[in-house]
Amino acid sequence: MKIYKSKIGIGLVLFIVFVFGISSYTLVIEKSWGGLLFMALTAAFIAYLFLQTYYIIDGNILKVKSGFLLNQSYEISRITKISETHNPISAPAASLDRLEISFDNGTSVIISPKEKYGFIDGLVQRNPKINVQLRAKNKG
């Protein structure tokens, strides 16, 4: 069993901090302490989800977990394709540097493992038929 933490994208974090910062500043000016408490709790929940999003390769099963909200399992033998994406759709991914994993039934899941290439290798070792579509890495 191997656990892969989600990559946490600095751009996504900065965007969230900016939005929450402006909103919180407005709430402080208006002395809306209840609203400020709500913002703080929401920020803490988002931080919890970012820190508790990870992916597990356990035998021939891929498990995708995001806090207590998501706990999905997928058969690695049913994966047909892995491709890079920056799709901002809501997904168990704490970065916009994402992978879309497609399955033989037409469904897919978008994730963002920190160790992207090790994660892909782990899946391909278990299912060599996976079509991996990655952009070429920059070499300097």
C-alpha cells in the first residue's frame, strides 16, 4: 500500500487567501463578528480538506480520499487513460496541476498527486494497458 498526498497549489491557496482576506477585512470594518467567525470556520474547513486529501494504491485498488467528504475506490484494471489537465472543476485535488483518470465505463476522476510520476508509475505497474498522455517535461 502506497499513499500519495495531494499537491497543494500555491496559486489556488493565494486565490483563497485573497478572497477570504478581502471578505474578512470587510467583516471587521462592519464589526460583523458572527460573519468573521463563519469565515474563520470555513477557512479552517478548507485547510483541513487540503491537508486530508490523498490517494492510496492498495493492491489493484485506487482509493481517493478527501477528508470525511469523499472516500471512493476504483479498480486499477478499469483505468484506460491518464492525462494532464488544469480543469478547475470541483475535484478531490488541492492544486490545478491535475491528472484526469478515465475508466472503461466512460467516467473519470480528477486528482492532483504531489508525486505525479511515481503515482502514474504505480498505476501502470498494475495495469500496463493504461494510455498515459503527459506533456513533455522542460529540461532546463
